[in-house]
Amino acid sequence: MADADPAGPLKRFKPEHEFFVGIDSDGCAFDTMGIKQRECFCPWLIGCFGLQPVALAVRECKEFADLFSKTRGANRHKTTMRIIAELLPSHPLVRTRGFEVPQFPHYFAWVDAPDSLLSNEGLRQAIDKATDPQAKAELENALAWSERVNWSIGEIVKGMPPFPYVRRTLEKISKQADVIVVSATPNEALQREWEEHDIAKYVAVIAGQEMGKKAQHLEYAAKDRYEKDHILMIGDAPGDMKAAKANDALFYPINPGKEVESWKMFHDEAFDKFISGEYAGDYEAELIARFDACLPETPPWQK
């Protein structure tokens, strides 16, 4: 029988250890962000939003927004709006060709609305409520794009193993800490990826977008259940750090482009510092400073 509350497994979670570790999945545990953004998101972004004449610029904007800037790991609709409304119009190729980047004000208004559920189900709800024909058309187009992206991921992203040191790390930390997956990826994809590589056995709960936002995952599973500085989030994006800090948790960054080195360091050194109470303070601050330097705010063509 289906759980009436999608977040039920997190809320019912019972600690077995004194320490807690949340781990993001895409781009953090698995080297899947690059292939998903380049081969699944971007082609359909170009096709669905009428950006074919400046496809090369779209690819550059997509990589910057979703892989190599401070919006890395953000919700797909947030970064799509950033690309179309902000990054593309300023790109030199777009300006040289005199291409008028199409805008989608009704879709953007939905993305910006604080009460919007930024998912396929949220789009369906907004479409049902829309009375303006143009608004309905824009939202339907966004839903078509998002559904095609999910289909592409299911067709293309297969056999992608976790980063080196992830399995070894999970084997080590699961003996001393409760571990859950904290992700904005749909649950079905998460379950498939973690089970496909036989690492689901190391985590107590696999939490995806249907269970809420990452900050909520940490709140539901860990709040008031562990002592101060006994909760740690591992992630590769600013949103992961934000979710950790919203719950007064510690943060360990997996640096984009240096994922293997980051996991090795966590396995060899950082986890032991976390367990021994030496992680919080200067050690964490130095790691976060390095992480912050990996992700600029301004694209190279705007400098």
C-alpha cells in the first residue's frame, strides 16, 4: 500500500548511530551531471524553446549555469529561466547573429512564484489552473520539455558507476553513521542508480524530489535526533551547502572537476575528523573556501 505521505520514510526514520551523513547523488556520488546536462537536457532545451540558430551558445550557457557556476545543481526550471532570460541574451554569438532570444513570461512567472511546486506535477497543476491561452501554451511547452528530458535520461544514462572512493567510503562510514541519500532527482531514477551499482544497501533512506526539498530531507530525518556537529551533508553544489546550513549541519564539498580527490580526502581524513569532533571550525571553513572558488558567478563572456 502506498505511503500517504511521500516523506514518511524520512519522518519515521530512527537513528542507529550517533552520527548522520546525508549524501547528494547526481554529480556528487555519481558522475552523471555532465552526461545528463549535455546529452539529455540541452538538446531538448534547444528544440522545445526554439533556440536552434544559437545552439552552440545554448550549450555554453547550459554548461556554465548547470555545471560550472554557483547555480550548479539548482532546479531545472530555475536554471532554464536563467539561461533564456539572462545568459543567452548577453552571449557574444547571440549578439553577433542578431538573434532575438524568445522569452516566456508566463512560464518565468510560474518559476518565480514562491508557492510553485517546480516539478512535472507542479506544472500539471499550473496548467489545469491556467485560464490565459498563452500561459497554458507556455506551461505545456515547459512540461513537454521536462518530460522529454526525463525520457532521455532513462534511455541514455545507464551503466554510470559512482565516483571512485564512493563505494569504499560508504562501506566505511555506514559502520559509524546513519546514511541517507538527499537529492532533488526523481525517486525512480535514484532508486535505479543506487540499486544498479549495489550501494543502496549502505543507506537507510533514498530521498528524492517527491519527498521534498533537500533542506526538508535533512530536517525530517535528522533534526533533534543527533547532537550538535553530529550531522554532515556531502554535496557538490551551493544548494547542498545551503540545505546543510539551514539545518545547522556541517558541510563537506565534492569539488566539481576534482571529485575523485574530494572523495579520497573524505575517506582518508575528513570523515575521521567528523567522528572525532575536529571537523567544525577552521577545517570546514577552508574546505568551503576552496569549493566556493570552483564556482564563479559571472560567465567568462561577461568579464
